[in-house]
Amino acid sequence: MSSILIIARKEFRDDFRNRWTIAVALLFAVLALSIAYFGGAAAGKIGFTSFDATLASLTTLAAFVIPLIGLLIAYDMVVGEQDNGTLLLVLSYPISRVELVAGKFVGHCCALATATLVGFGVAVVIIQIMQPEARTSGAWLNMGNFVLSASMLGASFVALASVISVITHDKARAAGLALVTWLGTVIIFDLCLLAILVFSGGNEWEQSLFPHLLYLNPIDVFRLINLTTLGSGSGNELFMGMTATHVYRPWVLYLVMLLWIVIPFELAQFLFRRKEV
């Protein structure tokens, strides 16, 4: 355990030293405030509007940005060491392969979670000051739900990045596979689901299957965790209409999200133990 914590601390500090964490926190804060203030521009409204509508917009933003950042900060956790010729040296120390991957995983997850908490947290405090109707316990609970689920979403893509880093043999291929993974989960998967909806004609079989297909993508699970708590009228009518035939329980959604962290992480451990270096 001490070896894991030492490695995690090093990765966490490296992410700060490389300005990754600071840049991501600033990016989250600026984008969140921009969406909160200019989100109603299309309807001719400038300024802070409904907190629920703002949170729905932040959910959409986070669903695109956080997976990409999670992949970018972690895709080279193993293959980067191999490319630099330091992997054998690191493994010559009294640490196991499991401890190496676990330490790097924990460090990157903590760095991304810190950036998420600080970036969105600063934005929320400013929104709370400028928007008195948002100063309710319900709004704070929804925001806490958002930050927790966003951190878990980031961890799930750090776990996927660890798998990519283990199965590839150079950083260029790892970066390419990370980009393909992002495009597949953010864009292509939802396009395929939309095609199923269109061509099936909304039959009974499709209506019973479709809500469960969303579990196959951590981004959609993240959306469900947040948008189902907001309900209709927050700019998420399309998504809510697509899932209206099924009742999602929050604990089930969080369990699925946890599985999206644990399963790829364990797969990376399994593959790395059998990897020739």
C-alpha cells in the first residue's frame, strides 16, 4: 500500500508540475461560467438563468470534456515509461506491476478529481452569489451529485486509458487509440443508439431494450445520474423523452459507473501482469 501511495503522490505532483491540473481547473471554471452567463443567448437572454438549466448544460459540457482529459493525462502511464526506456528500471525497484499501475491510476484520478472540484466549485460559488434562487439545499445536493459523478466519469476514462497504455507498444499508437475511444464513446455510440430508435420505429422490443443499452457507455450513465435528478424543463427534454419508458434508480446508476472504473482497471492489471517488457 505504501508503494502505491508513493507512486500516486508522484503522479499527482507531476500533473501539477506539468500544469495539467491547473489548466483543466481553469478551463472548467471559464467554460462553466460562460455557459451559465451566455447559455440563454439563443433565446435573447444574457445573464445567469435557471440553476437547473445551467446544471443540465454543464452536464453536457462535462460529458464531452472530462473523458477527453481523462484519456489524455493517462494514455501513456505505462507505454510512456516503455518509450522512455525507464519501465525496466522502475520494475527493478521493490514494487510489483500491480502497485505500479494502481499508483499511477490513483494519482491521475486524484489530480482530475481535484481539477473538477476546484474548477466547477469556483464557478458554482460565483453562480450562487449572482443567482439568489440557487441558494437552496436542493441546488447544493444536485451540484454535489454532479461533482461526484463527474469525478467518477473521469476515473472511468483514466481506467480505460490504462488499458490502452498496457496493450500498445508506442505512444503514437496509444494516443491514436485514445482518440478513437473518445470519438466512439462521445459521438459514435449515441449515433448508433439514435439510428436504432429511428429505424426500429419505437416498437415494444426497442422500448424495453434501449434504456439498458445506455449502461454500455459511462458517458450516458453520467448523463442519467444528473439529468434524471433534474427532471423535465431543464433543457434535457430530448434525453428524458428517450428514456421515459424506464425508471432509473440512483444507486444502480452509481453502481454501473463504479463497474466502469473497476472492470477496466482490473483488466489493465491482468494484461500488464502478462505483458513482456
